[in-house]
Amino acid sequence: MSLIVAARFTTFPAAEAAAQKLFERGFVEEDVTLFFVNPRGQHARHAPDHHDPGASAAPPLHHPAGHGASIGAVAGAIIGAAIFMAFAASLPVVVIAAGVGAYLGLRVGAFLQARNARAAHHEIVHHEMRNSGVLVAVHVCEDNQLDAAAVLREAGGTDLERASGRWQRGRWADFDPTATPVPLGDLNQQHA
């Protein structure tokens, strides 16, 4: 694992200026990267393929309400048919009752499944602590981590953080935008 120091900027030009200041202070290009972090709740719901770090998140293969709708339709059809069969109704009436029951069950099942999916997603969003913006991340060692943090802060960076992660090919390969950042203590408070 690599030691990483990062700070958030509001614009790409500000982040690029901070990167330039890092280069002027002796940091090399392969140890500095910048990238945009989406606003809370707008991160992919599915993890990217870990074999291809550049792969985007896969879209869901089915509608989230599909399973609940199917169960509701089957249950509604059975209940509708059973009610009318209990009153010894003719076959066409039972078939119509089963169809109406299936339709109503489909609607109720889809609604409940979609509501549960929204509630689960809403819960995830609430736990995200990272602010959106352009993140400048620097691959550092124990000796130069405070120098990197000072340069980022002086350049206008906010939300300074320290992380332990995988640094590969000049970028923070295992960055997780939903992970709670670990503040870099004193330097954050000096900026406030």
C-alpha cells in the first residue's frame, strides 16, 4: 500500500495550478494526479470490474421492480381466481378475475419493490462524506507527506486527507469516492 495525500479544489484550473506548484517543489509527474469526484449520491451503484481499473460501472441487467412485479402478478392472479371460484362463478368470470388480480398484483409488487430499492439507495447516499470537486492526489512517503499537504493547502485546497491505497501508473488506482476520507489533522484546521 502507498501513502497518499489529497485535497479538494473547486475547479480544474485551480487543481492544475496546485499540481504545477507541487512540480516546482520537486514532486514528479508520476506521483501527482487529479480527477473529478461526483456529488454525493451520484456514484455508480455497482463496483467497476477490478481486473480493468478503467472500466465503468455496469448497468443493471433488469428493472429493479421486475422481481416484485412478477411475484405480485402471480399472487394477484391466484387470489383473484380463488375468490371467484369460491362463489362457483363461470370459467370466463374466473379468467377475468385472475387477469384483474394479476394486473393489480403486478402494480402493487412493482411499487413495493421500487420503494424498497429507493430506500436502500437513499440510505447509501446519506453515509457518503466526501464533497464533490476536483481532487489532487499525491503519492508521498513519510518524509514528504507534510510538504505535499502544505503545498496543496497554500494553493487553496480544502478537505485535506491522508489515505493508504494502491498507486499504479501515476494514479490512485483503488480510490473509492464513497469511502469516508481521513482528515489530515492540523493542516485542515489551519485553512478553516
